[in-house]
Amino acid sequence: MTNYLLVASGIFASALAQIMLKKSGEFTFLKDTNFFIFFIIGGLSYVVSFGLYVYLLKVFNISKISPFMTIATMIIVVAAGLLFFKETVSLKQGAGILLGIVSIMLIIN
């Protein structure tokens, strides 16, 4: 059970890193304090994500954990793009996300 919690934490940390780095881009590079706050949170989230990923590669088969974490992170990042950054998803991108969800179900079973 603990390892599955670590998988969820790794996915969350990776998604948070990407979201924070995207957010940091909304501020003036190296001049705005908010830039540094979001940039540092994003960087630290990547460090946490990487550390968890390295550990999880020892625990799970790489053929299962790598695609699972990548696709799950992508789904969270796309949702955050829609909710927080008002981005849009085309029909083709939506189909890709749906196929990603199907692939997760096939990989974990």
C-alpha cells in the first residue's frame, strides 16, 4: 500500500512541477518575486518526483511504472491546463487522452 501512495505522490509531484513552471512564466523573468516562488516550487517538485521515480523503478517493473506515471501525469497536467490556464483541448488531443486512459487500464491489469 505504501508503494502505491508513493506512486501517487510521484505523479502529483511531477504534475505540480510542470504546473508551477508554467505559472512562473506568467511573471517577469528574474525581476518578479512571484517568478522565483513558482520557479523554486517547480524545481523542488521535480527533485521530489525524480527521487520517487528512482525508488519506484526498483520496486515495480519499468514496463509498467514508467508508462503509468507518464500518462497519469499527462492527464493531470491537461486538466490543470483546462482549469487554471484556460487552455483548450482539440478533438484529436481528447482522443489521445482517452487512449492514454485506456492504455493505463491495459497496463495495470
